[in-house]
Amino acid sequence: GAVVSQHPSRVICKSGTSVKIECRSLDFQATTMFWYRQFPKQSLMLMATSNEGSKATYEQGVEKDKFLINHASLTLSTLTVTSAHPEDSSFYICSARDPGRRPNTGELFFGEGSRLTVL
Amino acid sequence: DAKTTQPNSMESNEEEPVHLPCNHSTISGTDYIHWYRQLPSQGPEYVIHGLTSNVNNRMASLAIAEDRKSSTLILHRATLRDAAVYYCILRVSGDDKIIFGKGTRLHILP
């Protein structure tokens, strides 16, 4: 079945550095991917929609200069947390739909998540 | 996405059926009812979805009220691996985006 994979699964960085998280669709092409953030014991919050070949669409309150999204190919989207600070520590999750899947359930496939810890 | 309301948490005994309720009184005619679940430290996974009729798949059953203002996810025989947060979500056909509510944290007692 369709699989979405993220890398790295865990990352620890120093405050002020930038961290890149990759999201790949392994056996399908995704023109659109979604990035979520999740704090402990809370629900997932949609951050942005990543669009292949064009600019990402950010949700209200999400800083586009802080969370850089690049969707350079139909199987890869990256999220870069720039100048990370301890409050950016969170679980980041991406998702995508397989447009060629039949029957078309509209199911979104989610990555395993990337846990970022900023010291 | 239209709003859904779910209990914060529920408990069930292992090997017994579990009925997870969801209220969506403001549902519109084009909204599909989707259920996802998130196991600890993992990304969410699709469980089931429906529009008007009840649905069954290998993971669960979805019972939809006649007026579509509520639905119930049914796990027929809960196992410890079913302990997760279950999210009931309304989605318009063709809209890929999912907005998550708070979900129901399901605890399974051995």
C-alpha cells in the first residue's frame, strides 16, 4: 500500500540552528502534502499545505519565514525549522493522498513523525 | 471542516466491543465522516469513512445516524493494540485537507 516516510525520526539541535525534515511518498506521486505539528497530549495542528512546484499555503498564525517548506519533486517535501528555539520542540508529521489509489477513499497517509528537541 | 464533538476519553476491556461516539450536528450534505486513529508516538492512520450508509471494513464498523448528526465507530473486539486517540473528522469530497479535533483517547484494560 501507499507509504509516506519521514526523516529523521528524531533530531536534537542547539538553539539558533536550522533543522530540515524530509517527507517522501514512497510509491506514489503527491502534488500536495500537508505538514502538522503536535505538542504533547494535544491534537495535530495543520501548519501548511505543500504544493509541488509552487509556494506553500500556510495556516493562519504559522510563520512562513520560520517554517520553510519546499516541494521540489512529486515525491519529496521538506520542512526547515529556521533558527530553532526550545518552543519549537514538537512532533512534526506530514501526510499525503495517493491520487491514483482505487477505490478512491480520500484516505490520507501519514508519516511516522519527526520529534524535534531544541536545547 | 465542520466541527465534531467527541468524549475526551473512554475505557474498555480487552476482547470486548467498543463504541466510540461522535456528534456532528452541523454536518452538511457534502460532508463525509472520516475516522482516523493515532497510536502512541506515531502518525495517524485511516480507519474508516462513510457518507450516509453504515460501513464495515477489516478494522471497524461505522454506524451513521439517519439524520447524519452523529456517528459511532465500532471496534468489534478490542485488543491492547487498539489503545489510541480516535479522531472523528468531517471532510468535503475533493478536499484533501484534514483538520483534527481533540479526539477520544481510548484506554484498553487487560
